[in-house]
Amino acid sequence: MTSGGNRLRSSLELLSSNMAANAILFLGIYLLSRLISPAEFGRYSAFQAMVLAVYPLLTLRYEYAIPVARSDGSARALLTLSLLLSVSATAVLSVGVLVLRGCCLPVEWISPAVAELIPLMGFAAVSASLASIFQLAAVRTGALRAMGVGRVLRAVCMTVGQVALALIVARGASSLIVGELVANLVLAAILAWASARYLPKLSVALQGRNIGKLWAAAKRFRAFALVSVPHAVSHQALVAIQGVAIGVLYGPTAMGHYFLMRKVLFSTIGLVSTALYQVCFSEASKTKGNHARLRELWTYSASLLAIVTIPIAVMLLFLGEQIFALLFGTEWASAGSLAAAAFPIIIMEPIAAAMAFMPAFLKRQPAAFGWSLTQNIVGIGSVWVIFLAGGRIEQAILGSSLAVAAVMLAYVVWLRAASAPSATQMAATQ
């Protein structure tokens, strides 16, 4: 079978698993929308957005070098380094957030509801980082089937856990956070098993000679720490800030509607972009700097995602409010109107996300960081400008989506140009 056929088969297998996982998660959202208020859902989503902004600091993004490493020895060292950094940084983070909660922030600065969630920050961040580490290790080993199974089991654990906690313990954000935390640990355990050959014993890893290997790997792949960490942190922090800004400007219920809209849309369309990203990342790790191959992957990702995203975006543009009201109840109908307003970004964001593998292989991480920073600053700035001009939240989302989509389109075009084969590569193929 050709490489294109293998890639398509891998994409379809992972996509089918992702579809099953997202169907389960969608059922969970459907049930939770009857149990959790929009304001509580907004708090949960804002907390998770902040966790995603924090957890790259735990590993310094060294796990993203695992698929790129030329040798299995380097990949093993990077995995060990990522795990050690994650555990040690989590301890520091947990102590730090507890100190902030206990003595450094006056109680009038934060509400009791926010203070309740702070102790969960370290645990939530380490569960996300472990899932990320072992997903990248699974990409390295080509264990795409294990990734698919892990996603389905994560979805089952998350849905059952969140609904059970909401019914038994509390109908609030903390129940949703704990449910997702446990589900991430389940995914990490499954993928750790699939990547077991890269897992050294702790006693061996901490021997002097192996510590030297870890230090050598840290220096060799330091670009991931120096460039990818600011990129990831700034991107996720700005996503969180945009959501929180909507809560500050338009109220906590509006924040809940905004985050539900994002969660539904990007867990639906995102199942395709995530599957493509993982398959293309695995394929790109075998290209050894072949730009023509990267351009082929670029075309494959963009074409398939355009086929998926455009019909969904058009449907929501005309029927968004009715669809959300039918699925989640009239209390959530406004999330549908926000989905209609987000039409431009619904098309562009999954395409840009699926191509996030390319800058590392093109050695253009600094430029990618600049693009990410620009699109998020433009997005947040648009929300504030429209609010100050007296615009409604739908107008703010539309203006922000148009601005961000324009930057993303320019980024995608830039990636295409950056992946043009060099003169040396063109001569080698002739």
C-alpha cells in the first residue's frame, strides 16, 4: 500500500476512535447542561483554559521533541526528562498556589468560588502533562490504535465521573474538574503501557551516566524550551484571557455560553483536526527534513479539513441558536448565536491547529510563536474595542473571529511558502 494509502487508513482509524470518544463526550455535555448552570460551566472552562496555559511549564515542552529525535536513545532520554520535570514542577506549582491562596492574596481579591478551585491547579496540570507526554511517546512508536482506545476510555471515564460527581457531590465546577483530571490519568496510563519500551526504571534513570544523557538531551533540544514554551503558554493564556474577558465584560453566564460554544464546536470539528495532527506529526517525523513531503502533508490536512469544517460552519451560521436550544435547552440558546457569529474562526482554527506540527520540522518555531501571539492579541483586542464601542457580545465574537481568521489564513499561506523545497532538495529529486 502506498504511503498516501497508509496515511489515509491511519487517519480513518484514529478518526473513528475520536468520533466515538467525542460522541461520548457530547452525551456528557448534553447531560451536564441539565445539571450545571452556564455560570458554573464558565468557571470550569476558564479553570481548564488556565491549566492548559500552565502545564507547558511543567515539562518545558520537551515531550514535543520525542517524535523528532533521530534515535530511540534520545527519545527515551527526552521521555525520562519530561516525566522528571513534570513531577518536580507539579510539586512546586502545588505549593505555590496554596501559598497564594493562604497568605499572598487578600480574600477580597478573589471570590470563595474561585478560591475553592485553586488547590486543584497542580493536580489538574500534572494530569494534562502526563497525558501529553505519553501521547507524544505513542506518536513516536506509531501506537495510533492505542491512542484511539485511550481516547474512548478517557471519554467514558470523564463522562461517567463528571455526571456522577455532579449528581452526588456538587453541581459545580469542582466536580467537572475532578472528573476530567481522573480521565486524563486514565489516558496517560494506557499510553504509558503502549510506550513501555521507552520507560526506564527510575533507579537506572537517576544514575550519574544517565543524568548526563538527560542533560545532553536538554541542551540539544533546548529550542523546544526556549521557543515552544513561550509559544504554548502565550497562546493558551490568551485563549483563557479572552474567555475570562468575556466573563468580565458580559457576565459569567455569557462566559459559560462562549466556552460551551467552543467546546462543542472544537470537540466536533477538532476530532478531525486532532486525528490529522497526530497522523501528520508521525508522518513528518519520518521525512528527515524533506520539504516536498511536508508540503504534501500540508495539502492533505488543508483539503480534508476544509471539506469537514465549511458545511458545519454554514449550518451553524443559519441554525446555530435553534440547534443549541434543541440539544441543551433554551438556557443555552445564546451559545448557538455565538456559534453563528464565530463562523470565520470555525473554518480557520481547525486548519491552523492541524498544521501545528510543521514549524518544528521546518525549524520555524520563533516565527510560529509570532503568528500565535499576533492572532491572540488581535482576537482579544477586537473584543475590547467592540465592547467599548457599545457592541453586543455577538458583535464582539464576530469581530474577533473575523480578525483572528484573517491572521490564521495568512499563517497557513506562510506555512505553505515556508515548506517550499530548497534548491538542494529540488536538485536531489531530479
